[in-house]
Amino acid sequence: MKTIFAILSLNLISLSAFAACETNSRGFRFPGADESAAIRRCQSHPNTNNTECLSNVVCEGDNRCRTESRQFVFPGSDERTAIQRCQSHPNTNNSECQANVACRGERRQGCETNSRGFRFPGADERAAIQRCQSHPNTNNSECQANVACRDDFRGNSCETNSRGQSFPGSDEREAIQRCQSHPNTSNAECQANVACRADFPRR
């Protein structure tokens, strides 16, 4: 009897070790050859929750993207998968799932903005601002004013400041515009404090 139990245990360990996907619900774990198989096994169990089986599934390669809402974290092989898993969870907020998504390498390639302690990466300026403004606890003006892209720090880039906050821009006009759109800055300071990299003498 002990031998049979040992063989069954080894088979279960092997299945879990080589399975491509896994999900869990109410303390039970279910490996599967793919996402569909893992979910199906989980949902067929009499003591699991179907929604948890769907939202908790994780597959190899799922760590490229992730999002979060209300302290729940959801990985995904791409942005869409991560958001979908997050939004299907019964205790998450759909807007947070959309706003908090981030994929590996996104910050290096694109832009980022922030508001009230939340950071939002995006492939471009528009994407970063859109994510920020769709978050329920951010300020739309801050989302717009705090955006910075990788290109803002190359070439003859510019920067201005007002009341302790700095605003980069790919040119003088863009830096001033970001500064003046912020609710806690002075328009005159934004205009007066602007400087571009070419304005500084070479050392």
C-alpha cells in the first residue's frame, strides 16, 4: 500500500513539475498541459470556485506582463491576458486592472507618468496618460503634466521647473506646456525657468 502511494505521489509531482500551466482555488492546486486543461480540472473539483480557477491560472512565460488591483496580482504573457484575468476576479476594480498593467521592457522603450504615488508606463505618451487618467485615484492634470518619455532626455532636450517640480520636454514649448498644465505651478515660473541642453556651455 505504501509503495502504491509513493508511486502516485511521484506521478503527481512529475505532472506538476512538467505542466505548462497551473491554477488554484481555496487551497487546491491544479496543473495542466495548457491553460484550458488547468482551468477545467480546477472547475470540475466540487470544493473550488469557478471564478478563482479562471483568474488564478498561471502559465510558463506569464511573467512578461502583470497588473494589480486591491492587492491582488495577475501575471500574463501579454497585456491583454493580464488585464482579462484581473477583471474576471470578483474582488478587483476594472479601472485599476487597466491602469496598473505593465510589461517587462516597457519603461525602457516608451514613456511614463505619475499621479498621487501611482506610476503608469506606456509605449508612448498618449498610452501612459490614458492609463493614468483612467485610474480612480489619480488627478488628470498631474497625469498630463508629469509624463516623460525616453526621448525627452536625449539630444537638445529641455526642462523647466516651478515650485519644486521639474518638467522635461523634447523642446522648450513642450516643457513649458507640461509645467503650466500642472495645477500647483506658476505660469510665469514655468516660462522663466526653462532651459535646454544646448543652452549650457560645454565643459
